[in-house]
Amino acid sequence: MHSKRVHAALPDPPYQRRDDNEEEEKVFGNIFAELESVDLPLGTTLRSIYDDQPNAHVRFMEKLDARIRNHDREIEKMCNFHHQGFVDAITELLKVRTDAEKLMGQVTDTNRRLQEAGREVTAQTGEVIRCRIQQRNMATTVEKLQLCIPVLEMYSKLKEQLESKRYYAALKTMEQLEKVFIPRVSHYRFCQIMAENLPRLREEIKEISMSDLKDFLESIRKHSDKVGETAMRQAQQHRTFNSAVAKQASASHYTTPLYSLNGQTHTHNSLMMDDDAEYEDDGDEEILTAQDLVDFSPVYRCLHIYAVLGDRETFENYYRKQRKKQARLVLQPQANMHETVEGYRRYFNQIVGFFVVEDHILHATQGLVTKAFTDELWNMALAKIIAVLRTHSSYCEDPDLVLELKNLIVIFADTLQGFGFLVNRLFDLLFEVRDQYNETLLKKWALVFREIFELDNYSPIPVETDDEYNLVVSRFPFHDAEIEKQDFPKKLPMSQSVPTIYMQVKEFIYASLKFSESLHRSSTEIDDMLRKSTNLLLTRTLSSCLQNLIKKPHIGLTELVQIIINTTHLEQACRYLEEFITNITNVSPETVHTTRLYGLSTFKDARHAAEGEIYTKLNQKIDEFIQLADYEWSMAESDGRASGYLMDLINFLRSTFQVFTHLPGKVAQTACMSACKHLSTSLMEMLLDTELKQISMGAIQQFNLDVIQCELFASSEPVPGFQGDTLQLAFIDLRQLLDLFMVWDWSTYLADYGQPTSKYLRVNPATALTLLEKMKDTSKKNNIFAQFRKNDRDKQKLIETVLKQLRSLVNGMSS
């Protein structure tokens, strides 16, 4: 039925040719081959049948039926061919079945017996296997432990090094662990933990070493004082030794005299050694260095640690920054540093200690600090030190403190110079300090001079014995052949203040010399310094004290006379002071640039001031006597004797001028002439006083008696040395005026007026007019001209005529 359906569906067209049938057979053959292959997908093949040509599937079905029929026939043939063999095989198989069952029983029994026999062997074999596994595991374990044990030992060593604070060694151990040991067993967990802990341990080491460094910096800040003190002591001992050698070498050249300072006797050599006495007791001590006093291991350790960790630059920057901060703290002085030398000493010790440590670090480490860094620190410190010393030294008013400050600066500079630091600016600063020292010395000696002047009795020095005389001469260079020939007791012309002042000037020179020592200056420069400072003492301090002394109210004429005598002797002693300085410095005074002492001008100025004060005080004393004058200007007749006040004045002048005989030169003559002129002027002013309205002829006569006493005093030569009537000429104006009125010689005066040979040449018309107006009639009863009116009225007219002529002369002079 299937075949019929196929044939009915696909009838053969009559026009199809044979070639088409072959092609179609070929196509369907390929399709069947694809269908029979189980590996190819059927969908594509079937789709090609239906999509190829119209009605192709009908032909395909026909071909498929034919194909099936062919296969059925082949199967049937094959079955028919193998059927007998199959039957024979089944028959043989049935025969073997009995033997197989019997063999199965035997095998089973054999297996049972074998299992029972091998059970013990199996158990022993398992034990052997376990042992072999254990042995293998043990060998593996030993092998691994041999790899791990060095790691663990190194880690244990690391822990011990950390506990014992051997951080640098610990870092080296860490480095070995990381590079050598841990990589061998890096797959183990504990090694991974170790590896993770190492960075943390490194940070801990950095923190601990940095903490140690901070402790070191704090410690060194506290110990800088001691380090600096030790370094300065060693520098001082070295300088003392050199000075002692130099002094011993120069001791044979000259010997300086003894002098007294603060009640103690010194020589020049002992004076130079005073500065070094502070450290001499320590001369036998063991010489210590900064390394002996300070443990620098924290710095080295920290430096090495940071270098190993590759962070050296951070450490260097931190160290330098901290030391800069500490330098600023060290350079900051205490507010009251200038009050005591200990304040300055602590300040210098700390600075020296700081830079000694830095110098040690510079040479003990490579690159932690550089020369440029230390020089920068020193330049900063030097500027600050100079500013601080300028400020604080200006507060010092005690020369001993300034001197000790100078000694400290010298030791400070020498110490740091020994460590290679430039200290030239410090020695330049010492010149400024020297000026300050000289100022304090001048202030101190001003007080000394004032005290000497206050204690002086301004009387010649009495000497009772030869010992007393020699004592004075040993203190002051006084030589007078006439006084030496006199018998004891005798008096020396100067007062006690002269040798005392001379000794104090010498002590000032010694005090000034103490500052000049150790300044690394030549003898010529020291000589110049001494002379300049001595000149300041003489021209400024002593001169000022003398000027103030002369101006004091309680200093009388006797004291002024003694002051003049004293300054004369001090002036003569100046050349001995120059010789004294020459002996100290060993510099010849003939040297071109040698400064001369200006004491001569100082004492001359003081003497001139004293002379002027004598003239002033003498005139003041005369004025005091003049104020005691009590004339009765309306008296009819004189008493016939000089006024009491004037006799007292003349007696005072006579006794005073006797004292003046000791004055040098023409001082006494000048004083006497000045006194007489002032007396004459005062008497003239008394007559011409505008408040005096009337003067009687009796008063004129009494006044004339007083002037006569003055002339007698002048003619008695109260001071030797005047020639002729020179002193009397001081009263010539008064004498001619009084003679004119006493003689009433107006005709001669008016006739000879203006002539060089006039008898009344010194009478001024204005003076005569003033006095005549006081004497003319003023309609008072006691007027001198009352009797003229009674006796001779013509005289009144004469007076009027004289007055007119005098007024005419006065007007002519004014025009």
C-alpha cells in the first residue's frame, strides 16, 4: 500500500529525460547518506528536500521506500546466513553453564580462604604503610624544621637585641631575616606574621631611638654648663701656662713697684696672675673632654639606625632643627645676668658647652652636621652674644665686675678659637667693653677723689721725724733742697691730698692695665691705651672734681691757696707718671706715636679756676665788710679817725695777703691788686649811690680818712713785688675826686679839663656833677651851704656856675 501511494503521488512525466534521472539519483543518494549518518543534524537535510524543487518530497518518499526495501532484503539474507551459528552457540553456552557454576564455587571458596589468610598481612601492611608515612613525614618535618630553626633563632636573637636595646644590631638582624631567612620559608604562616611584624618593629625602633635622641638633647642642654666650664678651665690653664712662661722670660727686664689696691699690696706680676687664680687649684685634675662628660652613643645609635632605615636625611634635618632651637635658648640671657659675674659665667659656659658638643659631633660623625652648619650657628650666636654683652655691660657700674667680664670674654674667645671658631669680633667688642670699663673706673675714681678732697685739711703736711718724711716722699716724688736742710719738725708745702691723689692715679693706671692684658695687643698699643685712659682721668675726672671743689661754698681763701699749691706740685709730678707708665709697658717715651699726658693743662686750668675763685671770694669778703659801713652822711665834722669797718677790712686783707706769700708766681700780687681795685670801686659806688640824696662836707672828710687808710695799706706793700706806688694807683680815682671837693679847686679842674697834665685827670665830669648835686643847698637846715648863705652869698652863685659848666661838659661828652 505504501508503494502504491508513492507511485500514485509521483507519476513519471513523459518528457523527463535520462540525464535528469541520473542527477536525481545522485542527489537522493547523498541525502540518504546524510540521513544514515547519526552525527549530522537532520533538520538541514530535510529542509533541503522540501525547499529544492516542487514535488521533490514525493520523489523522495518513493526513493526512500525503495531504499527500505533493499535494506530489508539484506537483513533477511544476513539472518538466514547466521541463524545456525546462533543456535550452535546457544547450545554450547548451555553446556558450559554447569562448568561455570562449579568454577564459580571454587573461585569463591579460594577467595574466601585467600581473604582469611591475607587479613593479617593486610593489617601488617597497613602498619608498615603508616610507619613509612610517619617516617616520610618526620623526614619532611626535620627538613622543614632545619629550614625554620635558623629563622626562629634569628627572630629570637632579634627579640633579645630589642630587649637589650641593641637597636642597630637588631636592624641588621631584620635585614638578614628579610633577605636571607624568611624567603626560604615564606609559605609558612608564622613567617608571614614575622614578615608583617618587621616594619612595625622598625617603626618602634625609630620611635625608641628618636626618644633616646630627645632624651640626649635634653640631657646635653643640662650638661652644656659643665662641658663649657671644663673646656674654659682647660683653655684658662693653657693660657695661664703660656702667660707664666712669658712673664718668667720678661721678669729680668724690669721690676714694677708695689701698689695698694683695696688694702692689699700687689706687684705687677701678681696683678697679672690674679685673673688666673680661679682655676689654678684645679691644675692637677685629670683633663676631661666632652666625650668624657657626655654619652654621645644615643646620637651615634640613632644616626646609624636612620641610615640603615634609609631615612638619614630626616634624622639630620630633625637634629639640626632641634639644635638651632637649643642654640636660641642658650643665647637668651637671664634678665639679671649683669648683676653678678656668675651670671655671665653661666651664660658663657652654656654657649661654650653647646659649641664644644657641636664640634665633637662634627668630627665624630660624617655629615650629621657640616662645617657650614656650625659656622652658620656660630655667626648667628656671635651676633646675639655681641648684642647681649653690649646691652648688659652698659648696666655694669662696678669696674671689678666689668674686668671679670672682660676676663671671661677673653677665656671664652680663646676656648672657642681653640675649636676653630672665628672670634675676631669678640676681641673688637672688648674695645667697646674697655671704654665701658674706663667709664666705670672714672666714676669710681671720681668718688675716690671727692672723698680725698673731703677728708683733706688743706694744711701743709707736718713731719716730725725722718721716717715720716721718707714715708711721704715714697708715696709722692717731692724734692726740695731747702726743706730737706730744715730741722724736724717741719712742714711740706702741699696738703695730705697730694700724695694720696698721686697714689690713686697710679692705682688707676694699674687698674686700667689689668684690662689691657690678655687682649693680644702689642706693648705700644697697651702703652697708648694706658696714656689715653690716664689722660681721661686727669682731664675729665680729676679736673671736674677740682672744679667742683673750688666752687664749693665752704672752701675759703685759705683752702683755695692750698689748692693752688697742691695743683702746682701735682703738675710737677706728671713727668713721674709718664715714667711710671713707661716702666710698666717698657715702651720708650721717644716713640713717634707715644701719647703725652695732659695733666699739665689740667692742673693749670684748675689753678686758674682757683685763682679766679680767690679773686671772687676776696671781693665777696670785701663786699661783706662794705655792707657793715654805717656813715652819717649829714655829719658836720668827721670823727678824726677812720671807720671801724674799714680798719677791720684792712686787717683782714693784711692777714690774708700774708697767707698769699706761699702762692706761686704773681697770684698774690694779682689778688692784692684785684682786692684794692674792688675796694676802690665799692667806695666810689657808695658815694654815687642813687639812694644817697645828701652828703655833708663832714661826711666827705670822714670818707677821706677811710681812703687815706686804704692808701696807707697799699703803700705798706702787703704783698711783695709791686714797683713803686703801683698798688696805690688803685685808689687814684677816689683820691683825685676827694681832693677836688676837699680843696674846692673847681677853677683848676675846669681850666685843665681834657689836658693830659691835669691834676684831676681821673675825675669824670659826670661823677663830679653827681656828687656836687648831693652837696648843694636843698633848703634843709643842716645843709653845708647854709653857712655860705649867711657868710658869702656869692659862693652859691659859684656852685650854680660850676654845676652849669659840669652839665655842659657831660652833655658834650654824650654828644
